[in-house]
Amino acid sequence: EIEQALLGVVREMIKQYNIQTKLTPEQLSSEVRLFYKGLSDTEIAEQLGDRALNKTVSRARIKLHLFRETDLKPPFDKDEFIRLAEANRSVKDMAEALRVAPSTISEYRNIFDSQKASERDGYTKRFLEILSDQDVSERTEDGLQDTIDTDYEAAEA
């Protein structure tokens, strides 16, 4: 049920943002769950069966609006980046002005675009609601099992 709910949201995001990745929708759904369990991109890739997928996992995570603190700390002045981007400067010009590789500009453009979409579209909130429902049901099941065990032990005594 939880997996299906996550998968439904992931499929909506794939459609809305035209997400293209080597990972299947089911793997992306697992990535969401594992991200919120605190696993690193490499650990998630290992759970998906291939440690070499860690870069793919990282890029997909950003597209799914799942950010780590380190994602949001660029190696350049963010305000200057925004000013250059709003002035429609090319990636090459931005890279030269900010003294970083063009690939770094592209990476952070994707991160900042995803961050804006995240604030606007609320998918992260939906993931958290689904996963908090899971936590509640797991705690309820654990509590119920403890009660059953206690009742059983009392009946045996």
C-alpha cells in the first residue's frame, strides 16, 4: 500500500517533469523511501543492486525534489549565479564568471530549478505524508504485537 502510494506520486512526477533516467519507476519509489530512511546515494545504489548507479541515483534524487544539505551549498556565490541566470547568460559565460566548470553550472541549475518546483508543487510534502502514514501503521502494528505477546505471556502464567 505504501509502495503503491509512493509509486503513484513518482509516476505523476515522471509525467509532469518528463523525468528521464535509467531507473525504473519502482526503483525511483524505493529511492524515495530509502532517502527518507537516511541512506546516502551510494547506499541507495547498493540497495538497488548496483553501487555504480550512485551518480544516477543522485541526479534522480534531485529530479524527485529530494535534497541533501550539501546540494544546496554551491561552490560559488548563489546570488551571482541567479543574477547571471536571469540575465540569460550562457553556461560557458556563467562558468567563467563564477570560476567553476560548466558541468557545475548545469548541475546547480538543475538543483535550483528542482528546488523552485519543489516549493511550488508540493510533492515532497506528499512523500512525507505517505511515509508518516507508514510510520504510524508500523508503530501501531508493533504496539499491537507487544499487546498480543503480553496477553499471551499472561495467559501462559
